Amino acid sequence: MKKNPHIGSSLDDLFEEEGTLEEINLIATKRIIAWQISEAMNKRNLNKTAMAQMMGTSRSSLDRLLDPNNTSVTLDTLERAAKAVGKRVHVELVDIV
């Protein structure tokens, strides 16, 4: 009987085998960040125009930040967004398991 090579493997193993793990992790991280900023804006009753003004940026730039699929966001933009909603950014490197 032929054994299934995928039994016991993880979803990360599959994505790594396909070469998409890094991209998927970036998108997942960006979705979390976009959601957190959006939630913080809601708690402070900030609309996009007010948030963009507090960040010193355009509304279209804020839209890119809040777009969960756009992973091209700078740390500077994240920091300004966090500050506008009374938060700070924490970034760390972790070991690959």
C-alpha cells in the first residue's frame, strides 16, 4: 500500500513546497495590521479623512495602508498611523520553526 506523503505535514509545509509561504505570511500580517488600525479608528470615531489629516498624509495613502492585500507599507507610515490612534508599533524578529 502506498503511503500518502502529506499525512502529518502542516499547511506551512505545503505553502513552502509551493514557494508561496513568504507571500502568504506577508498578506496575513498585513491583514492583521489593517484590521487593528481600522478597529482603533472605530474606537476613536475617526473617519478616513480625519485619520489621514492626523497622519499628515493623503486619504489615498491611508486607503493603501488599510488595504489588506497591499503589503507595500513603510514602517514610517505604520508608526504615524499607530500614533494617530494612540498606539505604537512593535516589530521583532523571531526564529523560523
